Amino acid sequence: MDVGGNGGGLAINNKQRAMLPNKSRGEFIRNQRKDSEGMSESPDLEFDYADTDKWTAELSELYSYTEGPEFTINRKCFEEDFRSHVPEKKWTELDAAQHRAHAMQLLDGLEVIRREKRLNVARAILYMAQGTFAECSCEAEVQHWVRYNIFLLLEVGTFSALVELLNMEIDNSAACSSAVRKPAISLADSTDLRVLLNIMYLIVETVQQEDSADRPEWRAIRDTFQAELGSPLYNNEPISVMLFGMVTKFSTGHAPHFPMKKVLLLLWKSILFTLGGFEQLQNIKVGKREELRLPPLPEDSIRVIRSMRAASPPASASDLIEQQQKRARREHKSLTKQDNLDAFNEKDPYKADDARDEEDDHDDNDNALETEPFPIERDDVMPPPIPHPPSERVSFPKGLPWAPKVREKDIENFLESSRSKFIGYTLGNDTNTVVGLPRPIHESIRTLKQHKYVSIAEIQILKEEEFQKTPLSGGEEDVEMSAIELLYQGILPSLPQYMIALLKILLAAAPTSKAKTDSINILADVLPEEMPTTVLQSMKLGVDVNRHKEIIVKAISAVLLLLLKHFKLNHIYQFEYMAQHLVFANCIPLILKFFNQNIMSYITAKNSISVLDFPHCVVHELPELTAESLEAGDNNQFCWRNLFSCINLLRILNKLTKWKHSRTMMLVVFKSAPILKRALKVKQAMMQLYVLKLLKVQTKYLGRQWRKSNMKTMSAIYQKVRHRLNDDWAYGNDLDARPWDFQAEECALRANIERFNSRRYDKAQSNPDFLPVDNCLQSVLGQRVELPEDFQMNYDLWLEREVFSKPISWEELLQ
């Protein structure tokens, strides 16, 4: 693992480098830089961030390569049953009525008592959901029949039956105890669960994919299914809550045979389908702002990010050595030419001459001049032998991508400091009175108010404060029972355990994790019964295991990010509750540990065998696999799922630390700056943006020397990250940079969260002083009180102890 960053892959030590003559040393370093993974030469990654990958890719990731033989078993189970009812025709030759009749007959077969018979019927249904591929000649035909068959299965009520069977398997204590006692768990231990989860995943994944060619009745089925999936119809809880329960049961070691990759994929797609993806989140945000009569958003963040270009990464060690030599030669040359001194005086004042400055040279500018706010370079100040035509001149950036924002608190702080400075008194939260302040301060306040941004969260916090202040006169809160609200109510009692469970699995799947005896085994649904005996089989299993871990990381990162974003829109304290438990479960150091690796190697990893991916493997004849073909992998520039996971984890880290100074200090304490800076080597605009955001919030704590030696990173932050007009992030003069009791901040937040949850959800624990009191003696005595059985059996003893044996002063009682 490349923890320390070895300067882009230089393979020689300082002693060897010193033995080279100057000329050879320069050539050697140039060659090393070309041969290394120096990002200055790598192209931008053409990556389109979306809710999911392509439909076929999402289907193929459901199956491990070791499950390949089961495609044939599913087909045999279907054909045996189908031939007994329709002996002369193929499935693709039947009409719609016959299709429906056979689907109903299969559904009845799921209710038989014998487990083996039930499993065979479930396999036949799975073969239908896989598109009856034996009768198809190409992948497009398989995809057509997958979609047709799944809407047919959904129409006849298959999903409800599958949920009931899944509940039976979850509660199967015999299977759980058998798995706990086994020394090694394999695919065979989770066969029933895998078949059920495969069908359910295929249904959810296929139905959520909207297609303009869908029939009107299919669209109606889709809308109904979406509503049912998010409501507590199944087992009196949303399906996502049941899956969260499976995750917790697995992570605690009570059910080690659960196929966790499939559970997490189904959980992710269920949340995505019922709550909506990033486009829907943006629409919900716009709608909520309109409801609260807030100004519209200054820009569409999704479009802004998609239009951004990647920045050049920071220089590597080989670049720095050559920079020093070039800089020394140039400075010596400039001193001998008097007529060039004026030109040197005009060079960029923000560029340091310090040899430790690793950001400021022409050489690591890499064809991405947009990262430099002042793109005059040292080479340009020397008169060129041939004048450049105007077309080759540097074009300055047209503007910053984000409109600046200002909080109400920022305006208050600015006015407070201005009044203290010019007048000598303060007015508290008054942001309108400007008497006695000079005219430039008036203009500053006007500019700040023009860019003032009030978030939905601020309104929700103010409303919650009002409810807490006036519990009686404030009235009842009107809570909309949306899918996200129902989900929060479902996971609220066990949310801390769910977060710990997800993070434990994420830790086990991270490539930087060491295999420990006490860590959970996440490979139960990928390891075959018989371990490989040849080198080729071992290589194939190695690829399968790595792919399996990558898919788990992808699913968990997507689940956490979706929940955080939806909770934040629904109510800020729901978001804070989840975020705080993630922080308590060490989510911040876990994500930093994940990035403390050669991140370029992770993003360009080729842990896939395209010929074994579904549906390719069931339509085409499989070629003979060789060690060379396994090593070569696919021809893609990067791995979509790994880049998607990295961006999600960075976004989660941003969500956890934004406006939380105690958590920002955790980034500093865990020395995240060099880890994040190495992640900038990935030339993908969206990933770089979230890395730069994380660097920006801790810049004031990193010291002057760090800022001085990272000027290129600083200028990239300036150009790509949103500005807060009076945020002194680059100089460390902010009040927030001073130490204070960080624990008090978290404790205050926790108290607010507990008050919110208690007020809104804990009706049994409501304050008895605020409950209505019945003062009518007749109605009180007329109430029927249910007494427990043991009290009725021992009624005589109670009378003797509580009534007859105690003296009663009737005179005092009557008075």
C-alpha cells in the first residue's frame, strides 16, 4: 500500500540519485517521471456520475463468478416444470394469458411445505426473472424478456410471497446455529437466501429503470410498487428496515451465512427506488424552498459539477527536483541580463521562490491552466526568441463556478466587529442598524445581504426551537408521512446499531484492511464449497473476491450518502442523529483509512472478467480462460464502481464535517491533508471538488508553512470551491480557528437531537404535567381497570396486606 506517497513511483534512493552526473540525473528523472504514474500526463477521466451504473452492469454485479453453474440449474428447474404443463411450446411462443397462467401456477408452488420443492420453484421463478435466456440469441433479447417477465411476476403478486419466504429464512434459527458452528462457510450455506434475494433484486432494479417504451399498465404497476415498497405493508415495516435487521444480525455474528453483498445491493436499490436519487433530491429541495418562501437556489449544483474540468494534480517528487534545478538556472540567467529585471518584477507575487514550494512551476502545470488564478509563468518573463502569435496567449478564466453565499451569522459577526471597532458598543442580533458606521461598511453590509443564503435547515431549527419553547400553545406539528419519514420512524429505535453494522462491513471490505481473526467474514457468498486446485482457478477466485469487496463498498457508500441527503431535507435533526452516530462509530478515520492507499491503482483496478458477466455468459459460448486474459482485464480507462465509491465516501466525509469544527479538528488530528492531497492525482472534476472542500475547511489549522508550500492546491480551492464572502479560510484569522471545548459542541447538538426525537416520536414519554387531567370523581371510578392474572389470584393476600393490616383514620380521611 502506497501510504507515504513515494513521489509518483520513483524507484531509486537518494544515495543512488547522488551518484549520477548532473546531466544524467536530469535525464534519469525525466524518464522516471514519464514511466511513473505521473498524473501530469494522464488524461481527464470521462466519468459521468449518476445514481447507478448502466442497467446491464448493475445486473451483472449481483452475481459472483462462482455462481456461474447455478444459471444452468435454474434453467433445468424451470424447464422441468414448464414441460409438464406446456410440453410442445417455448416460453417465448406463448401468449400473454398463458404467460400469466404459468406465473400464477409457479406462485402457488412457493407455498408448498417441502423445502426442496419450494427451492426448485423459486429457481424456476429466478430463471424467468433472468429473461428465460436459453431461448434468446443476443443480450438485447435477454434484456427485453427480463423486463417483460419481471412486470408479469410483479403483477401476479410474487414480491409479497418472496418477502414472506425471506422472513422465514431470516428467522430460521436452525440454519443460523448451524452456520455459527461451521468453521468455514461457503455458497452452499446460503442457497435459499441467495435465490430469493436474486429475484427481489432483479424486480426492484428492473422496475426502477424507467423506459419510454413501457406500456401504461406497466407504469401504473411501477408507481404502485414504489408506494408499497416504501410503506409498512410488508411485515408492518418498510422492506428497508427488514434488510437493515439482516445487516445487523450478520455483523453481530448471529447469522454469518447471510449473503451480505446481495442484501446490501437490495437495500441500496430499495432506498434509491422509494426515496429517489440525486435528480429527485434536487427537485425536492427546490419544492421545499418554494413552500417555505425562500429565494430559489443560486444555481443547479448537478449541472455546475458536470460542467467543471479537472485540475492538474500537485507535483510529484521527481518534478520538484527538476524544478529546483530549472529555477536556479533561470534566476542565475536573469541576474546577468539587466533588461530582464523589470519583467521579473512583474511576475506573480503569489508564487514563492522557496525550494520547498511544490506547486508553483511551469512543469507541473500539465495542460490545465484553469487551476491557476494568475497564469503568468516564470518562463514567460524571458523574452522569447520568436514572438508568439496572439492566438497562443493564455486565456483567463471567465468566472468562478459558484455564486458566493453568506449566512445570517456571518452578517451578525461582521456588524458586531464593525460596531466594536468604530462605535464601541454592540446591538446583539440587530443586522439593520448601521448608524455611526462609515460608508464603506454600509456597502459591505449591502453586498453581504445580496448574497445572503437561508437554508431549509435553519428554518427547521427555528421551528423546532419554537415547539420546544411553547409545547402547549405551539399546537401539533403537521408531519407528512412520506417514504423517508416512514423509514426514519422504522430505523429510529436501532439506528446506532445499523450504522455500526454498516461501518464494520465497510471496514472488512476496504482494500487497506488487514485480515484479522476477529473481523467478520464477508466472503460467505463468494467462496465455493471446494477451494481452487489450479493456478487459473485461484486467479479467477482472487478476481472474484476483489470484485465482491468493491461491490460491497459501492453499495454501503451509496446507502449512507442517500440516507444522509434525504434525512437532511426531511428534517435537519434526523440528519444530525444519523451523522452523529456515524462519527461516534469512527466513520471519519475509517474513510481516511480507505483513502490511505494508492488511490489511482484502486480506481483503475481491473477486477472483472467481462466474458463471465451476466447476460454475456448465458448467451455466448464461453472462451477458454487463460492467465493472460485474466490479468489483462477489460479495456476501460477506469473502474466505474470504484470511482463512484470514492466520490460517495468523500461526499459523506463532507457531510459529516461541514460547519462542525470539532469534526474538522478530527481531520487535522488524523493527518488527513497528505492523504487527501494524494487523492487529487485522480483527474476527475467531481472527485477533486470534494477533496478540495475537505482541504479548505482545515487549511486554517494546518499552519503557514503548509499553505506556503501548497499554493497550487490553494489556488485550485479558490477557483473550484464556493466562496463565503467573509470566510478567512486561507489565513487562519477566523475566530473558529481558536481552540475551545469541542466536546461541548457535540453535547449541545446531542441534547437538541434527543429533545427533537422525544417530542416528535416518543409519545409514551411525554411530560405528565402537560397531559389533560380528569377531575370528575364519577368518571374516574367508572373506568374499567385491567388487572393482571397474578394480582387476581393473590387478591386475598393483597387485601390483608394493603387494607386490613393498615389502620385507617376515617375522621382525617373525611375531613
